[in-house]
Amino acid sequence: MKQMMKRMGIKTNEISAEMVVIHSGDKKIIIEDPQVVKMTMHGQEIFNITGGTVREEKGEEEVILEISEDDVNMVSEQAQVSEEEARKALEETNGDIAEAIMKLKG
């Protein structure tokens, strides 16, 4: 089989993988202990995933945003607002300092 694929210009390479995770909108498909083969044909890469235990998880993971005191102080000083207002603006803008300042000034 390998020789036939080689004659057709298909290169195969087995990948040692413990887990494959596919993120699809509001869910994740998790394949544990899969067999993964990477095939390259005419410059295109194809990944073949077989076997393993398949499970699905719904919902998004919670992302924890860490905002430093330096960022809070900078936004507070630049926008001339309290530190509490500056922190809230940073949280609403996912930590984007410039956007937080513009939001508070605008």
C-alpha cells in the first residue's frame, strides 16, 4: 500500500498523538488515543484520524483576563477617572488599554 501511494506521489507520515481536539463553534470534539496519519499530495496536506475514544463537550471555556495594576493606573490617569472605572473599562475591552481610554474619554 505504501509503495502504491509513493508511486502516486503521496507521502505518508504517522504522527504520535495523545489527543486531537476539534473546535466547532459551540462545541469541542475530543478524540483520545487516536491514530493520526499526515498525507502530502501535490502540495496539499491531509490528516487522517482514526480510532480512539470520541467525546463531545458543549459550551465555551471561561477565559480569565488578568489586568495589571499598572494598566489600571495608566488608564485612570489618562482618562482622568477612578481606578474602579478604569478597571471596568479594561475588562469591557478585554485589556486593550487604548480602547479603554478612548471609551472613557468618548
